[in-house]
Amino acid sequence: MKNLTRREFLKWAGAASLTMLSTKVISTQRPRYNVLFITADDLNCRLRCYGDEIAHTPNIDRLAQLGVTFMQAYCQYPLCNPSRASMLTGLRPDKTKVYDNSLHFRKILPDVVTLPELFKRNGYFVARVGKIFHYGVPGQIGTSGLDDPQSWHHFVNPRGCDKDEEDRLINYTPKIGLGAALAWHISEGKDEEHTDGIGATETIKLIEQNSDKPFFIAVGFYRPHVPWIAPKRYFDLHPLEKFKLREEPKDHTANVPQASLTVRPPNYGLNEEQIRHCLRSYYASVSFMDAQVGRLLDALEQLKLLDKTIIVFVSDNGFLLGEHGQWQKNSLFEESARVPLIIAAPDASGKGKKCLRTVELIDIYPTLADLCGLKMPDSLDGKSLRPLLDNPSESWDKPALTQVRRGKIMGYSIRTERWRYTEWDEGNAEVELYDHENDPCEFKNLAQDANYAHVRKELRELLRSAIRQ
């Protein structure tokens, strides 16, 4: 080192001290974890890690071993656009005002900061592959639909052979359109040729290209949304004879509000063989999607990013498969409102465990912000799940609220760990009360049973409190 004057030496020494201090501060900060945000479309909880013995989902099950599986997670509105708008803004549907598949949330909330946008503002590379915000399936596959461009640095709209094979579908309900029709097709195309396979490939490319910087990459798979199209080998995993409708008490829907029953006649009037094919096609689509999840996990492992990346796996809503004679979503029954949610965080101590607390999709936004040390908007309606990621049995008193619109009236349903309570038209229409401890399939509506009047009163107050928040 050359000879320095006293002033130069002090200047040099001060700069060196500042450098060492800065290094010390940086080293004690929370790591800037990457985020891989994986969504499925219309996926219910018929997964092996949720207890379904028929399901063939080894990769989602593998992810469950890396994180916490939330056994009682609920969407805020069981329809694609309202649910995704709520989840990605962290706001309830009554604030976004999105109750259908056509309204863009920016028309109501032009300045809201979305979940990916928060990461974008904090120096992350942020990208989308496939369906994250809403776009119609299958009509808008390959387009941006109702995407939110300001949320991303980069986006990819995959389009595969499944889109080209729609003219080969076997369609049992041709009058209701492909976006909701119970239709299926066994494809000879390879995984990588299908839309979700292309989506997985493009996501892996983005991970590889940005592995040296913090990233938030969201991949939205289309399956198992109808029409059910998947490569043949996934149908082969599921022999037709192993499927049948759930056995239910005769006439158990007699005391269920008409607003709860949207499919008439029950099961669209399909015969037993048609129902078996629908169930098989759904499970095959799930297994195909599961394989793409596996490709993503393999890529993270090969790039040595598993211990640097938070992984979220979630569906936008559930899906009824003949329960109560109903199909699709847009219902307040358990199978429609409940969704799979798995969160794997590198520093969480609850890995491989199941959490029985009632949580909501609006909790994902504050959770990811919390885990990554980002200052979140004050307006968020959810609550960070970080305590449950460390201790899935942690005390938790927050119920889950789901709503759906029927014409001019709204139905609201509150779910606690034991009870589901549902009101239609603020209770001016009919009411439902189900005891999940003794009736997990919601066969018996207890709302008019005098023995449960006190439960109904307590849950009504809880519901009203949740709506007001």
C-alpha cells in the first residue's frame, strides 16, 4: 500500500469499516428465498397425500414430504376468476367485486399491488407460465386471457396438442359448452406435447436461466380442468372398473336448499358407465398434471435450489365429482370449497406434517411476504401461515369464509375445524349446518334441529363477523 496522509488513511479506514459493517448486516438478514408458485385448475383433494387410495400422485405426495400439507384449506369463491383475483390480491371477493369469469379486478382496484407484483417491486425476477390469473379453458389456451401484465417481467402462454384434439372428445353434456362439459379424450401425444407439458418445460428453462438471482416464477397447470385430455399412459394407471360414485343416503338432499343444487337432474342424468368414464378421466388428468410437478421438483433438485426455494402448490377451487348428485364447482359444499394447499419452506420445521387448522387462500400472500421478509400492503385480509409451517398444531382460531352468488343473492359459508354453516341471502333464504366430526360428507343438514340451535347462533355471529372484516 502506498504512503497515505492522515486524512487519506482515516478516509480509507472509515470506508473499510463501513464495508465490514455492511457485510455483517447482510449476513444476518433473512435469506432471499426464491418462490415457485404452482397452481392446478379445478383440483379437489382426491390426492394420495390427502388420503385418497385410488389417486396416483407420487410427485405431489413427494412435495408433501418437503412441506406442510394443509388438510383444511378453503378458497374464497369456488370459481376460477373470483378465486384467483382474491388469492393474488390478498383480498376477499366483496372487496375485489369479482364474482364471475369476465370482470378484471383492475377495473375495481386499479392500484392494488398483487402478490407477484410485490416481489417484482422488491428486486425479484418475476414470471408467469400458463394460467395464473384467469383465462378460460379450453377456449383461451394459448392466449393471455384476463392476465395482469404489470405483475410480470416475462410470461409464456403454452399451447399443446390437447388443444388440437378437441374435435376427438367424447362429450356427455354437449349443451353446456366445453368450459364445463363432462368430456374426455385419451391422447396419443407425449407429455411434452401437451399444454401442461410445454408449461413445465418452459418453467424449467426460466428456473435455469435465473438460478443465480432471486426469482418468483408462477406456473399454472390447466389440468384437471375439463375437458379431460391426457396421454394414454395416465388413463392406463386407472382401470375403469375401480371407479364408482360415492354411496349416499337416499333422498338426503331433500332438506338441502335449492340454491345449493345447481346440477339437475342429479349427475346430469348420466348412466353408471358414463360416470365411471368421467371419474377415470379426471383421475388420469390429475396424474398427468402430477407428473409435470415432478419434473419441476427434479429440476430444482438438480440445480441444488430446493433449500433456497419456497414451493407453493395450490388449486383455485375444488371440484365436485357426483357428490350430492353435483358436478363442477361454484358450490358451497365441502368438495367445491376445499382445496389442496402444500407449502414447502426451507427454514420451516414442520416438514412432512399435516395441518388440521382452517386456512384460506388469502393467507398465501401474507405468508410468502413474511417468509421472504417483504413489507406487505396493510390492506391484506389474510394472515401469515408461518407459525403453522413451524408447528402445524399451533393454536389457530381463524375460520374460513367462502361465498358464491346465485342470481341476485349471495351465499356465505363459514368453516371451522368442526362445523360448516351456510346462509343464503343473509339467512332470508334457507340455511345449512353440518357437523364434520360426525358427518364429514355433509349428508345431514342440522340447521332446523332444535338440539343445535346454540351452535347455529354462534356460527351465525361468527359468519357475520367474518363478512364485516
